[in-house]
Amino acid sequence: MEVESAAQPEHVVSERLLTIPNVLSVLRLVGVPFFLWAILSERDGLALLLLMASGVTDYLDGKIARHFHMESRLGAFLDPIADRLYILTTLIGLLWRDLIPVWFVAALLAREAVMGLMLLYLRSRGQLGLPVHFVGKAATFNLLYAFPLLLLANREDWLGDLARPLGWAFAWWGLVLYWLAAVLYAIHARLVLTRAPRTVGP
């Protein structure tokens, strides 16, 4: 049972599995293979619809979780996985169709590799991970805004001409913030390890 004092409410992370935010996160994950199929088969309308639905549910699950105190460990685990899967599948699809350059994909994947190595090192030192930083979340939102615009940029009309610069503006901001978040995570990790109690041997 979760108990909160009326005078001084506490921030509680629940162990519950069946919550509205968790259901939304699962629906986002279920949509990943359908989105990949749509973008690879050039069903751009469906791909855009699924990508926008992912963005809306990503916003709603966080908003509902915070407002109605439904934050859970499962949700904290599923949400970043869904974000990264949508980013990865979009990169694969756009690269496959020659809509984005290889260097852009390589820069994003290199950042993910750096973060993966950092988390492995933290776990080897007894730390389970780091809290999500708002800069990292902002980077993810920028990329999720960029991808549908870059997909629209493939059109040969005024809509494509309008979407192209907007899409690359969001893409550049997303890339820069993604690496900035990695630097901030590294600084945070160093502070955590410095302040962690040392185990003294006999």
C-alpha cells in the first residue's frame, strides 16, 4: 500500500503494472514493427500517422503519470525503450530510402554506443543507472518532430519545400542536444561515483 502524508506528500514510484501510462507505453511498442513496415514499403501516410500517434502517446503517458501519481518502475523502463526504438526504426527507414545521410545516422548511433558503455561501467561499479535528464528528453522530442518533417520533405510540392528546412532544423537541434545530454550524463555519473561510499576490505 502506498501511503502519503497529508502535510508533506512524498513522490512515490509504484510497482503497479496495469496503469494507463503503462498501457500507452505498451501500445507505442506494439506500433514499432508496423511503423517500420510502413516506412520501408513507402506507405508514408500510415508511417506519419503512426509516428504522430507515438508522439501523442509519449506526451500523454508522462502527463497522466505525473498528474495522477501513476509513475511506476515499469513505465520508467518502457518509456525510453519505446523512444529509442522509434528513433532507431525511423533512422533505418529514412537511411534505406536515402532521405538522410549516413553521417547523421552514425552520429546518433555513436552517441547511443557511448551511453551504453557508460551505463555498463556504472553497473560494474554498483550503480543501476541515472535519472532521465530534461536535455535528453528535449533531444528526443526534437528528433521525433524532425523525422515526420523529413519524411514529408520527400514530397515534390510546396509542403515538401516547407518541411525540408524545418525538419533539418529539428534534426540538428536534436543531434546537438543528444550529445549535450551525453556530456551531462557523464558529469552526473562522475559525481555519483565520487559520492558513492567506498567498500573497505578487511
